[in-house]
Amino acid sequence: MESNLTHLNVIETLEKNYMPYSMSVIISRALPEIDGLKPSHRKLLYTMFKMGLLKGAKTKSANIVGQTMKLNPHGDAAIYETMVRLTRGNEALLHPLIDSKGNFGKNYSKEMAYAAPRYTEAKLETICEEFFKDINKNTVDFVPNYDNTVQEPKLLPTTFPNILVNPNMGIAVGMASSICSFNLQEVCQATIEFLKDVEVDITQYLKAPDFPSGGQLILNKNELKQIYETGRGTVYLRGKYNYDKSNNCIDIYEIPYTTTTEAIIEKIIELVKGGKIKDVSDIRDETDKEGLKITLDLKRNTDPEHLMNRLYKLTPLQDTFSCNFNILINGKPRVLGVKEIIKEWTIFRIDCIKRQLAFDIQQKNERLHLLKGLEKILLDIDKAVKIVKDTKKDKEVVPNLMKGFEVDELQAEFIADIKLRNFNQEYILNKTKDITALEKEIKKLEDTLQSEGKINKVIIKELQEVSKKYGTPRKTEIVLEKHVEVITEELLIEDYNVKIFLTNEQYLKKISIASLQASIRSNNYEHKLKDNDFIIQELDSTNKSDLLLFSDKYIVYKVRSYELEDKKTSSLGDYLRNLLSMDEEENIIYMTTTEDYSGEMIFCYENGKCAKIPMESYQTKTKRKQLANAYSSSSKLVYLEHIQEDKDLVAISSINKVLIFNTEEIPPKTTRSSNGVQVLKSKKGSTLTTIKNLDEVIFKNEDYYRGKIPAIGTFLKKEDHIEKPYENLSLFDENNE
């Protein structure tokens, strides 16, 4: 019972407290609205506007922060941090909103901290004129601040789609927003074309995102189309560099917007220490007043382009910006594509223009109404003077004028407030001659208000002026994806010559040739082996080759050579049973390496059959570590070898029969477990016991032993020798001539 009550209390507490908090974070803090600003930005900018900082001189940041607290009930540190991001000095925005003086840190650096607000000064940038244009003409709604002492705007009537021009990121409760920036000129042009034709393809005008940090954007047209249509997707960014040939160094001068210089430097240092990058001798952060600069000193004979490709793959020098265009529209969060954002902004801006037109019409109508009342006394000025003169009580002046000239109270008040010296024909004529002009202006404003096309023309004109006045060239260079080298894992692997050793006790060593040569020079070449262990095979290879290890359980294990740790002769090596997860009784009997899977594998069996399997049969598209049925299990394996071209082999049977044959006679089989074809025939139960290479035997007349397969073979002559005969083989037959 108590548990159920606790459960109900938790739910009740969440409903009463957490849900309102979540809504507050979503609506009043984390997500931007259609003017491109979060509430904290808007409150700060409006405070600076009311302080006269659009036209006036800079003031201390501490003063601005203090004044902003009237609208924003947050601590001074939080308000100042918001302010810092909007400044020119911080370089976080394509078009900074605050003109700053002093150290405001850098968006691309964690360690370059901004100075305290008592040391810095600021005012609004000129572009903020476009944020507050006609704000006093009822273009937007105003609401009371948190303590009902002053009014503040719900939105700012921006004359261009600022929501797309400056980057904006925020994390709410259960949702987030991540809006990349676009070039101002491109945004204005795309919006103009949309106002002309809502069916326009905006990708013709809005080429790609543009970031304050510059760099390069790798353009994937399908991904960009998805972002434009859905508001979600990923943009790939990379830094830019110069190679200084005279000093043999690379200067990185632009980095992705999503990272910092410290993150890049730390990662490069980690790679150098870990041995993954061997071409960098020193790294320095040379960022100064001139701008960002990371310098990499290179070792001799380093290919700078290849090195940078590796750094793009392994460090934040190439990074992603995940787009999530989540915006508050009329108080509701919506994820919109770029065209939808432009559409919503135009709806908002049209409403601002209509409200401004309605305000102007009302103001002019009120002025016209007063002037028309003044016009009536022009017919009889003396009568007006007489009414005022003959009225005994002050409060009766306005009612008497209303009766005398048939004007309303407002008109009568206006007439009564005219100074006595202005009760002359010239003054009144000068005033009333504006009536015709006012009537024309009102008619023009009313026509515009009633015409969607004319309102669109007003917005288009504003956009053209903004683009011309504040537009700048793109900072982020667009690089087509097809022009970017695909950085595969293989490209990142350092290639060098190695020697691989296999021991009887199943230890494997990969030793670089450079390490072997160093051991020889220091007279320390002797391999470290376990007691009674010995090397059964060694082969030359490269670090990028695939190593194939054949076991006595008909399995081939595949290992990328670079996956093996480089060893020294003084090391035991890798224990294969652990490395390959082999069975305890399983042994590797042969190994070979390949880079292109050319050539064939030759398998010879006790039953006298031999199989030729193309190496391609062991190639797989996936990174499989082992293949079953690597060779036939129908008879005991006597011999296996990887050959690049056909060769002569010597087959020797258990009854001393010898056959020289060429592997060309064995037809290739694509099935790895194929039995192959009969090479050495059995006689009286004889079996194939040994296969030798021709250079391993000493025969006076090789043609004597040659035969067309399948064949029984010919007895070994007394004068002929096999260098390493098997114990079960009688070298000579008494009856053989």
C-alpha cells in the first residue's frame, strides 16, 4: 500500500513540478524563435537598444549586464556569457550583433578565456538596425517583464531571416535544436526568389551552409537536399592548411566550427605518442592577433597531403555538424526544412509590415482628422476668436468650439491649444495644405495594406538593401564530395617491409626489416624462443599484406599484418592459440601473405591427389577472421604451398617411386575443399609421402622421372639423391638398375 502511495506521489510531483519546468525550458529558454533569437539574446539586445547603444558610444559590459537583469532574472555570469557569444571579438557568429572592445575570448579555443565584464566595453553592431526597425510602430507584441515593471517585445521585427544567418544551438528537455548558418547574401536571394514564386528551387540560390570559422564543406548533394527538405541531416567540415616548403611545416589556419584548437592539438599529440603518426616532429599553437594558426613541423621526405588526409580521418580536423532545425513557431516547437523556415519567416514579416502599415495609417488618419477640424475655422477665424473670448469658464471653451464649428472634442481640443499669435490665416493655411498630401499617403498605405504583392515588394526591397549593405563573401569553401579523396583505413596504415616468423610451439613474430637490421648491427640477432622451440617457417611480407594461417583442423585464419604488433628478436612473439582463439590441440602448419590474392594454393594428399585452389577463393568482402573447409579433409595432407606461377614438383611415394610433374597439369578448382586430381597412382597400397621442389633434389637425368599424371612414378636410381629423406622412405631399391 505504502509503495503505491509513493508511486502516486512521484507521478503527482512530476505533473505539478517537472512538466511546467520542461515547458519553461522549451518555450522560454533553449529554442530559438522565428526572429532567430532565444529569449536571453532578445532581452540583452533590447536592453542595449533602450540604453541607446545602437547609435551611441560603447559602455562597460558590466553596465549592460546589470541593465539586462531588469528583463532577464539570471545571474550576471550567465548574461555575460550570452553576451560574449554575440560579440565580434568572440567570432562565433557570421554577422556579430555586438561591437566589442577588449578580450572576449575565441569561439575556437577553450583556453582563450574572455575578460571580466568590468574590463570590456560594447555597443550594438549596425546590423541591429534591421532588428529594431519600426519596433515602435506596433510591429510586434509587447509583454510585461518578470516583475511587471517594464514591457519587452515577444519577438524582434527582423528585416531578414536571421534564423538562417547565424548559427544557433540549444538543449531543452527531451528535445534540442542545432541550426547551422548560411551566407547572408544567399539567404536574402533565396527569400526574394521564394516571395516571387513559392515553388522555387531554393538550392539554386542557397548553395550550402556557411560557417564563421571558414574551413571547407564537403558537399554531398543528397544529404544537403535532405537537410533542406526535413531540417535534419549531417554536414561534413574540414580545416584548411598551407604547406610551407621552405620550413617543411604545415600551417592550419581554419578549423571546423564544431571543434577547438586544443582538441585538435591534443589528438595529434596522442597519435604521435601512440606511434600512429610518425611524420610530425613538433606541434605548436601559434594563434595570435592575426588569427588562428596551428603549426606542424614535419620530418624529412614527408608527403604533406598524405599526412593531412590521415589527420582528417583521425582527428577533429574533419568533423560533422548535425543539423536539427527545431524552432518555436507561435509557441510550439517544430522541426522545419529550410524552405519551410523561409515560408514561416515571410508569414511573420508580412504580419510585421501589415501592423506597421496599419499603425502609420492610424497615425496619419488622426493627424488628418485634426487638420480637417482646423480647416473649418479658416472660414471664420474671427468667430473662433470671439467664441474663446466670450466664454466665461475655461472648461466651456472646448464645448463651445464644438457647437460653433460642428467639430468633435479632439478637433476642438487641437483648435483650443493653438496659441493666440497663430490665430491668423497664414498659419492655418500652412497647416491645412498638408491635408491633400496626407490623404494621398493614406490611400497609398491602404492600397499597400490590401495588396499581398505590394507587401512582398516592400519585403523584397528591404532584403535587397540588407544584402547590399551587410552581405559578405562566403567564408566556408564548398568542395564537391567526388573531389575529396575517400580516406579508407588502408590509406592510414603505414607500409614497410617486415619478416614474419612461425615457431613450432605456435608463436608468431612480426619484425620490421629496420628492426632486424638494427639487431644485426648490434650483434643481437638471436631470437628469443621457449626451451626446445624452433622456427618452422619465415617469410618476407609488408605491413599492409594479409596473413593467411592454415591449421591442421582445415581452417584458414586471416589476419591483417598491421593488426599484429611489431616485435623485436628479443620477444617471444604472439601466442597463436590466444591470438586466433584456436583449439588447444590445433596447430598452424603453414602461413603465407598476399596483397592482391594472386596465385594459387597447392595441396597434396597422402592418397596421391593434388588440388590447385586460386587464392581468390580465400578472399572475402567482409572482414572475416577465419574460413572453414580451407582444404580437403578426405585424406591426410602431405604438402601445401602458395605459388605465383606453375612450377615443377617432385612426388615421392612410400615404395620409393618418384614422379616429376608440373602444377600446370592440375586444373584449378574454386571450391576450397576440393580433392583435386590424381597425380601419383598407388601400387600395392603405396601412398604419397613427400613433395619436394625440384631444386631440393639432385637428379642426373630429370626426364627419367617425368611422367604424365596420373602416374605410378619411377624407382629412385642409386646415383640420384634427395637432400632430406623421410625415415619411412628406402632411398634405394636393390633391384633397380
